[in-house]
Amino acid sequence: MPRWVVTCPNCSHEFTPTEIDSTMLAHGQHDLFGVLPKPNEKRTCPKCRTESDFNQTDLFYREDARGKSQSS
């Protein structure tokens, strides 16, 4: 499932605070500009346990690569 990822400002660990719901994806595909709304969130880094506020500009889209076969 696609998700938003953030980078911890303390330890630079990239983690997933939010997965993107399929209904939001469908909305983004029908939007003229293809814009998905981003949440503002306060999250704790799973690596260093630092709690940080993440704004919409801190979130980056990642498509899920799990389950896809890689050709050699």
C-alpha cells in the first residue's frame, strides 16, 4: 500500500507514520492535479524515540514495493 514517509530530524531514520487509504488514492486519481492531502502529524521515531511534529512539507510519497517481483 502506498504511504507517506518522514525522516527523523534527530537520527535521520526514515519511517512510515501513515499509510494512504485506497479511497484517498482514488480521490487523487480523479483530481485534475492528482493531489493527495497530507496530514500534519506528531509522531515518535521508532529508532531513537524522539517525538517530532511533521508538517505537510515533511511527508514524502512512497509506493509499496513489497510483493512485486523483480526481473533479473
